[in-house]
Amino acid sequence: LPALKVVDLGTEYLTCDCRLRWLLSWARNRSLQLSERTLCAYPSALHAQALGGLQEAQLRCEGALELHTHHLIPSLRQVVFQGDRLPFQCSASYLGNDTRIRWYHNRAPLEGDEQAGILLAESLIHDCTFITSELTLSHIGVWASGEWECSVSTAQGNASKKVEIVVLETSASYCPAERVANNRGDFRWPRTLAGITAYQSCLQYPFTSVPLSGGAPGTRASRRCDRAGRWEPGDYSHCLYTNDITRVLYTFVLMPINASNALTLAHQLRVYTAEAASFSDMMDVVYVAQMIQKFLGYVDQIKELVEVMVDMASNLMLVDEHLLWLAQREDKACSGIVGALERIGGAALSPHAQHISVNSRNVALEAYLIKPHGYVGLTCTAFQRREAGVPGMRPGGPGQNPSLEPEPLADQQLRFRCTTGRPSISLSSFHIKNSVALASIQLPPSLFSSLPAALAPPVPPDCPLQLLVFRNGRLFRSHGNTSRPGAAGPGKRRGVATPVIFAGTSGCGVGNLTEPVAISLRHWAEGAEPVAAWWSQDGPGGPGGWSSEGCQLRSSQPNVSSLHCQHLGNVAVLMELSAFPRAVGGSGAGLHPVVYPCTALLLLCLFSTIITYILNHSSIHVSRKGWHMLLNLCFHMAMTSAVFAGGITLTNYHMVCQAVGITLHYSSLSTLLWMGVKARVLHKELTGRAPPPQEGDLAPPAPRPMLRFYLIAGGIPLIICGITAAVNIHNYRDHSPYCWLVWRPSLGAFYIPVALILLITWIYFLCAGLRLRGPLAQSPKGGTSRVSLETGEELRGSTRLRSSGPLLNDSGSLLATGSAGVVTPGPPEDGDGLYSPGVQLGALVTTHFLYLAMWACGALAVSQRWLPRVVCSCLYGAAASALGLFVFTHHCARRRDVRASWRACCPQ
């Protein structure tokens, strides 16, 4: 050692901590040189630095413990059967006498227990460098499932390694393969052993459509199959949202907010909420609600935030009620929005800003900084401009049916008009021209009389007084909208039937009032048993609820209710609504009762016609074209009416509603196209008849296939519906009380094609009618004119017809007899229902316009509010009944061959 000049440790695992301080001082005292190849590996802060170049102060035993060696065998998840043997071995760096290895099972300390089959050997130290511990499970039971952990503890800290063990019973069960589609993606979980946790990669990424192979642990969804063979709820939190709007709103939530960027973020967020009616995920509402509550903290610095927050809350009132209910249940989102709006006045008002007024479509805000000693009362009226043609906004009189919920135009905003004192105001005779009053509130002069002594004169403080009005009760979501137990009767619920008006103060100590607050509210829905109620943020049925305590109904007219309340807050009138919003998962409100029997009659007539023509096709004298067109026309009319009556109001079943919309779209177009095809065939037979064949002529060409008609009448609607659904499947799910296309896509996908189909069909009708009035119609009966089928046309039952004499077929053509193939038309027999071209054209026109009338009346019965529902429903029933009876009578009852086939089926 005295001759030692250079020291080279030559290891790749050198740990440079406080335990090597002696080496530096020893090397200096003996003038030794530490080789530049002696590099530190640990800790990471000194990685790849030469030991000789360090100071003693840099060698510390602080911070997280870092071991150059720490292994657990096995290191991957193990699947074993009950009764198997499984050894574990844990090796780690030995840092001194304080180094220990301890074992844990599901975070519980583990000790050796031979009876339980747990064999724990003493730790072994190898060359003062490594420490090893072995654990053996000699007889594994179900209890051994879970995490097994090897923990290395030193004076500096602890480090651990874990491995998951899954123990399968002898008769192991499986969770079946299952597909889960949610807002995070589409996941297909394979058949999995009980007790196993399955993983699926997240396939959606923000800037690429290519899924990452494998998927890191942070980009995977997991789902456990329990021991009973049932899937547990999955963990999808590491996956991105599939909906673009939800993903963007989630990005807003993650952004840091400060006074410099709050207003910019608020304006950007308001742009997304402008399309709130198309929100399809409850998390959209949750994230916007969280942002509104964040913006509230900056209102005192940025007054412009008030208007943006009110606009966003107003836009969220357009969201589907079911989504609002889910958002309230998930994160109390609706209560958070209402609470944030209630606190705006206290945060934004100041001596320099003593009045705030904000208007929007669904929310209006008015706030004042009041001096209590000079307060003499305040009366405010919420109103909006009266617009012609806006349903539900006119003051309704007795006997009128107000709309189920007001739908304001874009330029119709709620506004406040406030005056001091207690003037008499009537909602029915509002003094502002071309305006309608929706709500009014009178705050008594004694509002601040109960102030505590600390706030009393001679130097009264300024008190913020705020008023809010909500057009409806959409943001006031509770699990049960009942005012008191049993108030609405068994099995019934009450709903908000008026606007909701709020009055409140901030930090002024206003409690129970000596004089009541007088409130008048206009109804926007009809109902029974009105009850005055106020909203409590901590309701009996969960987060928020309505209570009637402290509020009394003074009078209730068909369209206005007056009430008194002894405290401030959100106030509304609850009613047992005749059209209460459907419960979650429940079926939609049905159509008027007259619709169902009339639709049933129509279906009976149409299917009777279809079955008759299918079973007796060989004995009914119609052409092949006529047979195909009649059956397809009846089938598509039946499909339209059946789907309309059975599914038009199933709006709570999202996928079912979309299927109903697609089916109605297809069947409506296909029905009109089959009518157009039949009109074209009639017109062609009247105008383009082939001359009768002469002796020696070639045989007529083979009949043209019917496929061309199916491609037109069935293929075109399929293409239109497929493109519409492929562009956006949500085009078939509007937030309205019926299942149909959204308005804008329906213009190009339905109404414009229908207009073109009707135009072409009516042109064929007109030309065929003019042709019938021409020389063909004026030809004398029994003359020498010859009429033949379209080239290659075949008739069903032609053999039978040749033996029964000359007859007109269903398309007006004459049946050929004899070798010449030509026959002179003769008078039909008595009661024979075989029709001439004129009769067929008239029947087709009648069917056409009856179908259009039925479709239009059905659409008005579910969509319009300016016509009484019962009138449109009765008109639909009349049109449907007339259509069914006409089709059955014309094509079955009046035809002699059909009646003969019926008689042939009956026993003699």
C-alpha cells in the first residue's frame, strides 16, 4: 500500500454516496490518484462523473434510494392453479448493516408460516455486495392472489419490486368476450380467465389515426374478471375521448388559468358552447361547468367575464335533459353552474361598478350595489320581445294549450326591467310595447331591516343585491322533483312549469323576512296541482332539490301563478305536468290514441293485399311489372306507418331512435319512388306502344328484368340514407320529441329529393292524363285499334287467360289469344274488376295524394305546436284509414279474379 499511486475501481455500478467520503480523504492524505475511469453510476445526479473530481459535500445519503441491483424473480404476472408451488427470489445491493429485505402480500407484512405453506428463508449476504432473500409458497391457495412485494429498506429509504399472482381454482370459470363502446372508444374484451385483469390499448390519439402497437401502461384500458366469472367496471381513464368536442373541452380544463388569459379562454370556450344543443356526452356539461366555476375567481378583476359566463350558462340550457341529469349525478355540474351565477354579483360589484345587467337567450342577470339605509323596495320584471310565429310566447288564455317548452328565436333575449318601490305590475298587461312579461318579483322595503348591529347606520355598508331569471328549470336537476312526500300522488312527479327567478344578497346577513317577497310567474307548460317551491342546493333526494317550505301559492290562473316567499333564493312553480319529461331509460310519450287504431287498420288492409297477391299470384291477372310494383308499394307504405306509430317518440333510446329515423327516411323515399316508377310505366304504355307483330316477324325480345326498378326505387334511398349516416350518424338524433333527421341535413337528404321525385311524378301524371284525353281515349269500343303489351311483357297466369277469352290486364294492356297475338277488346263481364288505363291512373293518383296527406299530418302531429295535436292526429287517422281501405278495395275487393281466388280457398 505505501507504493500505491493510482486507484481504479473498475465497476459499472459504483454508488457515490456518503459511504465513500472516507475514500476521498484517504486518497488526498496519501497523495493517491483516483483514475478518471472510476465513474459514478448512482445516484442519477452524479451519473458518469469521475469520483476523483467530486467534493466530499457532494457525497450525500439523501433523496430517494437508488440501488444498482434490485431484482425480483419472477418479475412478470404469474397465473397458477390452486395447489401449485411457487418460489420467489429477491436480490438487491447491500449498502450496510442497516440493509434489510421484507416481504408484503397486498401491502400487509408477511412472516413465515409453514402450516399455511409460506416458507421464508433467512437473508444471505454475498461478498458484502448483494443481499438475497427467498420466499416459497409450497401449497398455493386462492388467498395467494394479489400483489407480492419485495421491499429493500435502508437508513436512507426504501425501494420495492412487485409482481401480481393470479390463482385459478381447479374448475376455473371465464368471463365471456364482450364489446364495450363508450366515450373513450370501442373496446373488445376477449374471453378471460376468472381473476385475470385484461388490458386493451387506447386507439385514439390527438394527432394520428394510427394506433400505437402494444400501448404503454399509461395508454391502456384495464378491466378485471372477478372470480365468479363476471366483468367488473373497466378503467378507461387513460384513454382520450373519441368525441372531438369532449376532447377539446377536456383540454380547456387542463389549461392553467390566470388573470392574463382568463378572458381569452372564456371567449374560446363560449364558441364551443354555442353548439351545446349537439352535445352528446355528459362530460361536455361537466367540463364547461368546471370552467365556469374557475372563471368566477377572476370576475372581480375582469368584469367582461360576467357576460361570457352568463352566455355559456344560457347555451348549456339547450343541452338534452338526460345529459344534464347525468352531469348533475356525475359531478353536480348543474348545481355548480347555478351556484356560480348566484355569486357573480358579490364578486363583480364594487364602488366603481355599482350596476351589472346581462341579457341572453335563456338567462338574464341584474345586480345592484344597494345602500341599506336608503333602500325603499325594488320591483323587477323579466320580459322578452314578442315575435310573431313564436309558439308558446304569447300570453295564453283559458283553454289554450301552451307549448311544452319555450323555444326562443336567436334574437329573443331575456331582459330585466327594474323600478324602485312597490308599483303594481301585472304579467298579463305589461306596459312595454311588443313585449311579453315572463316573471316579476317585488322585494319589500324591510329587506335589510334584520341586519346585525355591526352593519347598522350611521355608516352602512354597500350590499350587493342580485337577480337572475332562467327561462326554464333545465339546470335544476334532482333525482325526484317532488315538493313534499306524496304531493303529486303515487307514481307521479312534479316538474318546473314556469321560469325560475332568483333574488339574493351577498354578505349582508339577510335571513327570514318580516314581509314576504311577492312573485308572479308565467306558465310555459300546462299541468295540474300547482305548488310554489324554492330550490335548495342540498335537497333531500341528492344534490339539490325543490322544497315548498317558506313559499305559498297565493293564486293560480291558467297561465300565471302568484306566490309569496319568506326567504330569498330560486323560486318556481311545480306542476303535475301533462307531458313531463320522460324518465331515464323510459319510453317516450306516446302519440294521440287515435293514431294507433287507424294505423292498425291501414296495416291490416296493406298486408291483406300483399298476402292475397303472393298466395294467388298465378290466378290474378296482372302483369309481372304490376305485381312487383304493387307489392313493393304496399310493403313500403306499411313500413312507414308502422315505424312512425311505433317508434317516432322513442327519443330516450339513442340507438333505437337513430334506427327509427333511418328507417323512416328510407321507407318514405322508397314509397314515393315506387309511385313514380308506376306512373312512368303507365305513361309509357299510353304513349310508347309497340305495333302488333305481323306474320313472319321475329319473335319479340325477352322481357327486360325488373332489377332496374329495384335499383331506382330501392337503391337510391339506400345511397342517400347511407351517405347521410356516414357523414354524421347523429344527423338522425335531434334533441326534439321525435326521431327524425336534424333540420339542416334533412334539407339536402330528404326534402330536396322528395321535391324532385314529386315534380317528376306529377309530370308523368299530367302527361298520362293528357294522353287519355287524346285520340286513344276517343277510340270507339270494339273498333279496329289494336293494343298490345310493352315489348316482351309477360302476364302471370297467361295460360289461364288464353282459355278464358280476351281480358284487360292490370296495366291496361290486352291479352293476346290465338296465333296472331292480337285481339279486339271486348266488353268486360259483369263485376269483373280489371281496369282500363284511366282507372289505373286515377287509382294511382288517389293513392299518391292520400299517402302525402297521411305523411304530412303525421309529421305535424309530432312536430308542430301551432296546431292542436288532436286535430293533426285525427287528420292522420282519417288519411291512413282512407288509404288502407282504398288500396284494399281497389286492388282486392273490386277485382273479379281476386274474389274468385278467395272463393277457391273456401271449402264448398
